[in-house]
Amino acid sequence: MPKILLIEDNETLGYALKEYLELKGFELAWRKDAGQGLAYFERYPASLCLVDVMMPGTDGFGLAAEIRRRSPKMPLIFLTARGLKADILKGFGLGADDYMVKPVDEEELVARIRAVLRRANGPEAETARFRIGAYHFDPANQKLCHSGTERLLTEREARLLHLLCEHKGQLLPRQEVLRNLWQQNDYFTRRSMDVFISRLRRYLAEDPNIEIKNVYGSGFILVDGC
């Protein structure tokens, strides 16, 4: 069972996240400031750290720097009300795996945690291959194969198709795509994302049973009718 260390000083949010994440099958330790969080981190193992940025005393950025110094590969997600581009870039510059702006959508948070943990779990995640109807997809080598023909995808095309495959039959939130692949959300990145979705639809068009559905305002669902 993955163990999450949550460092969050807001009582209401901390309690709500603890209840929800435990309901979703995670073990969760909740600490309310950077000092308590670091003390716990030094004594007990964790699979991932969820760190609030705005806390009394040492803020989340300072705490993340200490966590990274002690454990460079520890998966880490920032939770914060600070959504300015400079703050987001600072968070990723400190080595964060993801950055969520409050108010936090709990379902999206769970999806992000699972995605970060999959990436952190090593080679088996990278070597996974997927069957999509009549297609075979090899994300590590960015290859999409069908009836003996092979298409080489760009890195971003492959990463987008990988996300869709990991969520096959389920909603892949637009926000998750934008933050994982573009690290920002503005008019131009949203347009770019839609272009990439259109490309993947074209690449998969040889099998009529495959569809990438657009759920207006929410995200995409990869449907494999086979």
C-alpha cells in the first residue's frame, strides 16, 4: 500500500484529503508544518510527499529543498494557492513531479498521485506495451504498429497516447494532460493539445472500433470497442 506524507497546515483541507486518500487505498501520514513533516520524513518511509507551499515558518519550497537533499528521487507534488507562473516554475525547478493549484479536485489529485507513482516505480512502467484494438503501442520506443506497418511518434505524441492508454475507458482530465505534457494552461497550450488529440485520432483511424471521445470541458476517454 503506497504511503503518502501530507504536509498541510489547513485543518479542513488536511482532514478532507486524509479521509479521501485513505478511502482510495492509500496509507496517509498528515503533518501540519515543515518541521513536523521533515521530522517524520527522516524517521519513516514514504512513497510520495504532498507538500503545501504556504505554511508558517519554513515554506513548502524550503521543505522540498530539504527533502530533495536527503532523498533526490522522492516523488513530490506541491499543493498551493499560488498559481503564478513564476511559482509553478520555481516548484518544478526544485524537482517537483507535479504542481496542483488549490482548490484541489480530489479525483484529479488521486489520478496525479498514481501517475507520479507509476513513473517512479521504475523500468516496468517504462517497458509497458499496450494493445489498442488492432494496434500495438510501444511507448518506450514511441512506436505505433498496425498490420505490419510501423509509425514513429514524436515524444509528446507518445506521452499523450501513453496517458490515454493508462486511463483507457476512463476520463483523462484535460488539466492532467496540460500539466503533465505542457506544464501550463493557456489558450495556446489548449489549442496545441487539441491538435495532438486530432493527430492521434488520425493515426488510429484504421480501426473503426477505436475512438478518442471528447468530454466537453472535462477531458478525453480512449474507447476500444473490441
